[in-house]
Amino acid sequence: MILYCVPHAGSSALNYYQWKLLMNDNIKIVPLELAGRGAKSEQALYKCFDEAVDDLVEEIINNQSDEKYALFGHSLGCWLVYRVYFRLIKKGMEPPVHIFFSGRWSPLTKKEELKYRDMTDGEFMNRIREIGGTSEKIINSPEFVDKYLQIFRSDFAIIESYENPAENELIESDITVLSGTQDNSIKNSELLEWRKTTSGMCTICKVNGGHFFHLENMQDTINIIESKLEVI
């Protein structure tokens, strides 16, 4: 079983390498990298949401064998995985056996968000502090302003560019929606909206922690993933 994992905004595939030490050996974690960081550090940052989706789809297709596979995405990665699913199906791939949507409300939910593109660098950096997940030492470093601020801005810009397709297609796979118990950015009613995205089963799980519970509380997150995949 292969589990493809897509990171959140401003982060990289490195976040999921720690999972490999905790995950059942029967599940092979394949962290997918986003442009401008890690193995793709020389690749230009994405100009739009669909460009990111295409990049991830190509990576999955090039890596995929006859093994069963599942998808996991957190925050930005959550919505990317949502669109990656439909693109993979259109390219003739078998559907994933399960999809894990983590740390974000359904893309079908109508919600007014902050306009990050209109923020000054100072305002944007303060917002990053509020969201958490990035240490104050890194935010205050010259390297953050020189490199990482551009990556963060690009990632948030492609989220803002996201548009749902005209027709609401349904996912055929079963899905699990994960959220942190202390993540005040997502309401329970918004998590329930994920049920409208699939014709399969939808399970909602709360994990102790904030928005980045999947890193703060890795073991509990992994336990949920394993419990869903071991029965397949």
C-alpha cells in the first residue's frame, strides 16, 4: 500500500519523513514535493492552482505501480489532493482506496477568507505567526525574507486562485476528514460539508492539537490512517 502525502502551505515533503519511523511497514509513505523547495528547489513556483495539481499528478503517475494507493493532504495539500483525485481518474488510473483530507474545510463550503495577496510583508508575516507551525526564529531570520516568504506567498496565492468546477463531481472512494481539537479556523459544520464530496463513506475524526495536529500529534494521526487502511 502506497500513501502519497501532500504538504501544507510554506512547508515541504520533509514533514512526512518522520512519519516513516512510526507508520506500519505495510504502508509505504511517498511524500510529494511542491515546487520551489526540496528536490524541486530549482523548479519555478506555481502560478495557479491547476499548475500545482498537474505537477503532483505527473509525479504520482511516474511513481505508481500496480500497488493499491491512498492520498493524504493537509491544509493547502488537502485541497490539492481533492483536485488530484479527479485528474488521476481522467487519466485512467484506478481510484485510491482511501483519501484523507486534513486541516481544511470542504472546497464546496462558501467561506469568506482573508485576502493574503493584499497584505504587506509585515502583515503577512504576522499572519504566519498567528497560524503557527513556523518558529519565531525562522520567521525572524534573513533567509525567511529572502526565500521562504516568497514560497509562503505563492502557496497562499494559489489557494486564493482556486475555483470549483462548474459541475460538482463526486469522489467514489471512502474519505476520512481530520481536524485538530484546538483548530479554531474550522467549524464542525464546515467539516460536515465534506460529506457532500463523496458517494462513499465519510468519517470525521478529531485529533488532539491545533491546526498542525498532524505534526504535533503524529502517533494519533498515524493510528487513524492505519486503522482505515489495514482493513482494505
